[in-house]
Amino acid sequence: MAKLFIVPTPIGNLNDITFRAIQTLKDVDYILAEDTRQTAKLLSHFTINKKLVPFHQHNEHKALERIIEDLKQNKTVAIVSDAGTPGISDPGFLIVRACIQNEIDVECLPGATAFVPALINSGFPCDKFVFEGFLPHKKGRHTRLNLLKEETRTIIFYESTHRLLKTLEQFSEFFGETRQISVSRELTKIHEETVRGSVAEVLEYYKNNSLKGEIVIVVSGFQE
């Protein structure tokens, strides 16, 4: 029966994949992958022999119609990103929306998402929070930070290593250098690290220490 499966994959440690995810990837007709080379390594590790179809931000609009037609022909399709849950700052939203519009079943499996352990590790309130993902690189970046500077809920950002220092400097400018933050990187991997403190303290730390891996920044909410 036609169905799209959203399948989370490990954000680092391969042991974090679920039994259900492995079985789903074995059962579907084919797998949509953000980077087929990366996903091929994962499938090889778990002895999964399945056709991989590229599906990423540069081709998802073009590929969407063909995939929907396959699903209408009672195909079963899984979508994975390079790490974590598709749709969370990764391709996935467009195809889910298209499936709903075409009355095709969608099933999202539970699994790894980088911001959850980072949020818990921060020690900040997590009963209410705002997930911002990646800030705009240029246009709209300052506007967004200005809107968020008085956000009272905990705020979560994704960031790359080569932009972290710039982002922390802008946090100092917009949020203030004493605002408490938590930076987690290499989550679930051997060199996992979480650095907590004021914006000024964390900025100083990363000016003097090497940067590698994917990064999640958690910012404490504004307090009057």
C-alpha cells in the first residue's frame, strides 16, 4: 500500500538507529537520500541493499512529481537525511505536504534529532522553547536576531563551524554578552562537547579551541 516513511538516521553514533528504522529501510521499494554516498555507508553497515534516489534542496522541486506518481502506483518510499530527522532543517517538508495534498499516507518514525539532546544538556528551561534552525546567512539575519532578542523562551539554533564565531559575536551585539548560552557539538560522537556560560565566555573559549563537527546553540530566554 502506498506510503511515505520519514526515517530518522543517527546524528553520529550508528548504534542510535532503531530496529524499526532498519526494518523499514529494508522493506520499502526505494529510499530518497539527501546524499546517496553518505546513506550508502549507513545501508552497508546494516546490510541493507536498496535503491537510493537523490533528494536534496537542489532537486526536490524537480523530483517531487515523479515520486508522487510512484506513490500513486502503490510504491512505498522512505526518505532520509544525512543525519537526524528529515524535515528538521533538511529536505522533507515539501514531499510530506505533497503526499497530504494527494491523500497519500505518511508515517514518521521517532528517532534522532540533534536539538533535543542539546536542549536537555543546556540546563535551560525546556518546557517551552523556540527552534530557529539556521539563521539566514545574509539577508534578514539582523532582522531575525533583533526580533529574537526579547524572546523569553529558550531559543535553539543550528550553526556550522566556520560561522560559529561570527554568530557568537552577533549574539553579543543583539542579546548582550552576559546572556547565558550552551554550545553542543559532535553530539553522540567520541569527541562530544557542551560548553556553557555567558556569550562572552563561550566566544572566548572557541577563539582559543579548535572547532569541528555540527553545532547546536541553545540560548537562554530574555529576562527583564
